Amino acid sequence: MATMTKRYREAVTVETEAVSVEIDGAQPPPTGFTWRGGRYRILTVLGHWREDAAYWSGGGVEVPQRDLWRVEAQNGSPSRGIYELVAEDGQWRLDRVWD
């Protein structure tokens, strides 16, 4: 079965775990988010990685440091979805949704 992603890149409000110590400048794990008026509860963090400007150095591309979180979330209905959240410069956005 093939899956498709849709790219949104829309600002979202994200709730995170209360972590007393920041690890390497990373955002704490998200626990929920609000998108287009709907409240989504994160059920599982499927992955977390950081895109760092140092990785891209030398290629002439300037990329700010950002944390990406791929999560399984539910917004009150029985269906669940896979979402990719991005934290960059203190702002969060919903980057992708898998169908």
C-alpha cells in the first residue's frame, strides 16, 4: 500500500514535555499541537533528528538549525495520522502530513 505526503508548512501551537535541562539546544519532545482549530494529541514519537547548518556548509546553501519530529497523533476521532513538526528559531510549524 502506497502512502502519500502533503506539505503544509503552516504555523502551529505545540505543547512540549516539561524538561528541566535542555539537551544540546534541542526542543523538548512535543506532546500535542493545535492546527487549523483542531487539537491533536501525540500518541507516539516516531523519530527526531536535527538539521544543522554545519552539515550543509561548503555547498553554498544556508540552512538554519532546526529540529524535526515525526509523530503519530490523533485529534479526537478514531483515526490517527502521521505528522512532521519542525521547530526553528523558537517557532513551530507543521511541515508534512501522511495519508
